[in-house]
Amino acid sequence: QVQLVESGGGLVQPGGSLRVSCAASGLSFRNYAMSWYRQAPGKERELVAGISSAGGSTNYADSVKGRFTISRDNAKSTVYLQMNSLKYEDTAVYYCNARRSSSEYWGQGTLVTVSE
């Protein structure tokens, strides 16, 4: 059974930093491209950042370029999203996604709230 378990969300002030993690089990993690998506209240889910299976290629939404960094540790079957210089508009539920060919899995999400 495949499980993606996000952690690390919480309340942070504007300008602050937070790192969210996603621990995977039940799949060959190193063979999957991993991504972070987010969904703010009343909005559609959007891609935040992605990383290739070996970690050599990353991509980011324009809104987070230069502030967020995605990374992975294949030995720990974990993907991370380091978020710096957080803004109010970064408030959302952040979801982990694993994809390989026609297989795709989602985590349950972790809430990040940017507020005073």
C-alpha cells in the first residue's frame, strides 16, 4: 500500500521560513518524480515545485521561484520543500505527489498558514 505522509506545516509569520516533508512508503521512491502542489481556500490546486527521480532537475511556479527549494533524499524516501520569505498568499494546504508513467499518488496534505 502506497502512502505519502506530509508533515511540517503550521503557522508562520510573513517573511518567515518553514520546511515541509513528505515521507513515502510502499513504492520504489527513487523511480518516481515528486512534486508539491498547493490549494488555497476557494482556489484550484496548483503545482508549486517538482523534482525528477534522481533529483537532477527541478521546476518551480513563477510565484515561488527564488523563495522555495524542493529536494529529495532517496535513501530516506523523503521529499522536502523549503519555503523562505513566506507571504500571506502562500497560505494553503500543501500536497505531495508521486508520479511515474501512469501511476500517480497523493498525500493527505499539510496546512501552511502565513499570518501575523
